[in-house]
Amino acid sequence: MAEHNQVNENTKNQDLATYREDAGESLTTNQGVKVSDTDNSLKVGSRGPSLRDDFHFQEKLTHFDRERIPERVVHARGSGAHGYFQPYESLAEFTKAKFLQDPSVKTPVFTRFSTVVGFRGSADTVRDVRGFSVKFYTEDGNYDLVGNNIPVFFIQDAIKFPDLVHAIKPEPHNEMPQAAAAHDNFWDFISLTPESTHMVMWVLSDRAIPRSYRMMQGFGIHTFRWVNAQGKSRFIKYHWKPLLGVHSLVWDEAQNTAGKDPDFHRRDLWEAIEKGNYPEYELGVQIIEEEDEFKFDFDILDATKMIPEELVPVRPIGKMVLNRNPDNFFAETEQVAFQPSNVVSGIDFSDDPLLQGRLMSYHDTQLHRLGSPNFTQIPINKPLCPFHNNQRDGRMQTEIHTSRVNYYPNSLGGGYPATTPGSEGGYVHYPERVEGHKVRERSPSFKEHFQQATLFWNSLSVPEKEHLVAAAHFELGKVEDQGVRERMVERLNHVDHELAKRVAVGIGIPAPTAPATENHGQSSSALSQENTTKIAKGRKVAILAADGVDNSQMMAIKQALKDAGAEAEIVAKFKGKIKSADGQEIEVDKTFLTSASPLFDAVYVPGGAESVKALKMNGDALHFIHEAFKHCKAIAATGEGVDLFTALEIPGVKLADAKSSLKNDQGVVTSRNTADAKAVAAEFIKAIAQHRHWKRAQKEQVPA
Ligand code: HDE
């Protein structure tokens, strides 16, 4: 009894709402029989053999044995959230899709972000493409926009997908490496698949290590069709843009985070929503008139190409807000079944051979994973609008159809459910005219593979290029086969000669002596993350403190961060409370053991002689700051806090001295003037908004 009360006492301290479902209920079997003991199986005597009569044991264990379903063959690891989508204006001119007609209508959505390669339990911050899938529960049926955070794909034809995925997944003999492309099989495949060149440039770039799902773009990739009420069709490309801007981690940080918090992105999304900081994304479209289909020097049906925004601008059409976490991970995030073939009236497909393959594969996957054609009855997959047809029975049928009629045409059921003509909202496929011979061929218009890879390279800033080259050194450095490494250098030499030379140096391959293709010199500003939105909102700041901290400095900065939409947590040696210089008891949020610098966007050290003295003696605290510096994050100190930075001897950085009250050198903000908190906060927030100070001098020399 005492133990029972203890459990109740503990749960009381937590958010009761999350425990409410069964409040006051008796534990029963699935048949509803009340259970008297669920801790001891039925035995002959307390030490004897168990009995078959124990139906409760049998049900409990056999249910448990079947708790897993096959994980997704790709995109197994993911996190989901509910929300809504609202268009800015009517798009009736372009599409008859109901959810895009009225700016006052909010359409419910469920969005799932994912990595591609890792298993369901793998880490979030690996180098990988991210999935960005949105299910719109429209009044005209479910529409799924199943995209990625990179605007192009590895291959042009769906028939190559199993080869690509086999090559990138862990190798078949030893199942290594987990959630990583850095191995021989993958780069062997890529080195023999020129069409992948553009995509791997993106995978080697910072795009493949996003800071947060809240700071990641999404793309529909394929060209789709929109059709308006007059039957006019146009081609469409989809773009999601996060309102917090597009930001990435650095590789060393991403690797550390995979160990410190493998759920980093999942937690970030979850906590933001719990705190009411709802992630928001603007949806935009590039609209291409049918008559312009052939006006580009690439084929708009080729998924290894994007349409530069300079050629076709992205028109913002609405906003998605994610404002509710799932109630149950398995029921919602695991069982959600996306299908690119789920379209609604007004939206149609192009003949992109990659998209065409997906139209079949996702449905097939759901049948396998969820085990029954009735997977559409699972609440997360069920349309919110009415649905009626004559499909019946099957495993796990949960609908009790009461009609005697289950066929069409019928007279006994009054002819219902009845079909709906296109003019009244029935789905009618766009009557595209097609003709040709049956051939197993790739269109000649799909043959050029390097121009856009070069465009991407040319568009990157200097630090972004450095990151890409370092990523290639890492990825190809893990490849043992020299022939594969040689072929990759040869391939990169088609993208840019300088790039190929820089990569070659790091992977033990002779640098090519002449370019394989001349660089066309063009660039597109939208492709660089340097040009993204830069705000401090949504960022997480660590405040390092110990007993004797100057409370007024700390609170002033904390409040200013809060006002800017950023969040601060106090990190100290032990959990519990620290005592400030003026005798206040302050709750500690995290310890140096339970957190680490890679889990924050910025660090602040307040003054207080005793606090700073204690931090100086704490190697974890010193490492924390060094690491934040090395990862190019904003760091700040006030009062005696500046002494801690002086003691660290960070090379190449100028700190505030007694005379000049405030200094911001490369995102290192310091002030000895304790009355200066407001000005320091403003400067610090500016430095945080920069995201990273990539060009920070001498960072390689910092011991972290
Ligand atoms: Fe997928 N993909 N894919 N894919 N994909 C799946 O469907 C497939 C492709 C994408 O959050 C699977 O439900 C083929 C491109 C996302 O649940 C599977 C081809 C793009 C998700 C499948 C592609 C994607 C998937 C595995 C080559 C970006 C996660 C589980 C034609 C536009 C959806 C599942 C979620 C998942 C097949 C290529 C994005 C096996 C055959 C291109 C975001 O059906």
C-alpha cells in the first residue's frame, strides 16, 4: 500500500493531463475482465511451474510479442506534429483544389520530418537528407505532399531506387555503418551514377545537417500539375520556407550531439510546440505555363534538376503552423501513411519517371507495413471528410457497414454511393495527350548531369564551400577502395576544378591537372544559407553559473533573451539550486553532465566573483565555452565573467577591457561594465541572430 501511494505521489508532481486517459479506471484484459494481479503469473505453488489457465498472462505476452510493425524501409526515423495550413489568397486562377480557394479556411495537417538512412532508433543529427511530409486533411479528401529538404534527388528513374537505397544503407555483410553514407558501397554507387552528382553536392553541404526541423526548407522536388475549374493545367514546383530561416549545425557538433542527445531534433520540435513556439513554414510555388515546358536547358521532368528562382520566382501561397504534438507516437507518427498518389481535385501528376514510380511504391509499402488495406481507417490516416465506397472486409476492418448493398451499380441501395462528375467535384485525371513506342530508355533531355551541381557550388559562400570540402574529406576518407575515391575526384572535376583539387588533397588522391568541364560561372542566391532569415527567435542559450553569481546581470540578460523569443537555461555543476551573491536561490536547469555546449546555440557567463572562480576551476565549464567558440556560436560575458574568457586565452579575439565598456569581436560579446546589461543583451542577440560566426579566426587552435 505504501508503495502504491508513493507512485501516486510521484505522478502528482507531473503534468496530470498526460496521465488522464485511465484515471479512475480498473485494469482489465482486452475482453474487459477486471484483473486482480498483473505482477505474478499463475503457478502451482509460489515456486512451481506456470499454468496454461493464465489467460491474462497469455494475452499480455502475446500482445507484447506483436508490438512492432516493420519500420519504414527508408525514412524509418521521424517525428511528427499536427497543425494547420492556411492560404494567403484564393488560388482559383490556378487550381480548383478546395483547400486553396479561401484564405479564411484552415486545413488541418499532420507533418512528419525524418532522416532517410538510419533505423528507427538512430540518431537525429546524422549527415542525411531529411524527409518533409505533409498530410492535408482537406474537405475534398486527403492530400499528401511527400517531399525532402533538398530540391533534387539522386536518381531520375524510380527503377533505380532499390539500388540507391541498398548502396546507402548499412553494408549487408556486417550491417555497418548505421545512418551514414560514409562507406564504400554508397560512394561506389555514386561514382558510377553521374546523374547523382547534383544531389550529392547538397548532401555534402550544410543542408544535410540541419540545426532543427524548425529551420529546414522543404521541397516537393518533382514537377506536379495544377488544374483550374476551366480545365487549364500548369506545372508546379513546391517550396516550404521556415520562418526562422534555414540553418545548420557544424559537423563536429552534429557528431557530438548524436551521442549527447540522439533525439535532438525530435526534442527540439516537441519542446518548441509544448512551449507554444509553434514552427511555421511558408508554402510557395513556382508556376510554369504548359507552353513553357521546353523552354529550359534541362527537362522539368528530371528530378535531378531544380528550377532556379531567378528563372521562375517562388510565389508565396500560404502558411503552415505546427501547433500540437501527437498524443501517441506509435498511433500517429509511426502509423501515418503518406502516399504521393493521394491527391485531390485540382492537383495532378507530371510524367516525371521518379514520381511515377512513387505513385505505386508508397501504397505498396503501407500494405506491407500496416498489414491490411484497411490502414486508411487508422485515425491518423482517416480523411476528415465523409468517405463511402463498396470496398469491404479485409484484416482489421473496423467499420460496421450496415447496408445490404456492396456493389455498383445497384438499384437496391438507390444507386448509392454514387459517382460525382468532374464538374461537381469528382476527381478527373488531366486528359494529357500521350503517344509513343514502349521503350526502356532515358530521354536524351535527361543526359546532362553537371551544370546545376556547378551552379550549387558557385552559389555557396566561402565558409559553406569549406564545410562541403571538409564533408567530402570525411565521407570519402572513410572509403577504403582507392578506385572509388579516384572516380569521385574525377566526377567532382566535372563540377569545378578547384573543388576537385581541394577534395583530392584530403583523401590521398592525386589532384586533377585540368578541369574536365569549364565552370559556367553562374550562381543563384537562393541556394546559399548565408542569404536566409536571421533572427534570434527560437534559439537556446546556456547560462553558466555557480554560487555567488551576479543575479541582476543574469536576470537582465535572461529577460532580454526571452523578449527576443530565445530561451535561456542555467547550467551548473549540480542540479538543485545555486545561491546568488545577493542571497537569492536560483533553480538550476541542467548540469554539465546532463547537457553540453552542442545542445545550445549560444553561451553566456554572468559576473559574480565567486561564481566565476568556481567556473574557472571546472574543466567542463571551460570545455563548454571552448566548444561553443569552436562551433562558431555567439558567446557573451559580463562583469567578472569576462575574466573567465581572458583565462581561456581564446586566440584572435579582443575582449572588453576596463576602459572600453562593450566589445563584440566575431560574435564574442563582452562588457565589464555591470550597468551595461541592456546594451550587452542587444549586441548578444544580434550575434545569436547571425546564427554562426563562420569566419571566426584561429578557431582550429582552440582545444575542444
Ligand atoms: Fe520515398 N519512400 N521513395 N522519396 N519517401 C518512402 O514510403 C520511394 C523519394 C520520402 O514520413 C517509403 O511510407 C521510391 C523522393 C519521404 O512516412 C517508400 C522512390 C522523395 C518518405 C518510398 C522514392 C521521397 C518516404 C518508405 C523513388 C522526395 C517518408 C515508407 C521513386 C520527394 C514518409 C513509406 C513518411 C518514404 C519509396 C524517392 C520522400 C518505400 C520508390 C524523390 C519524405 O514507399
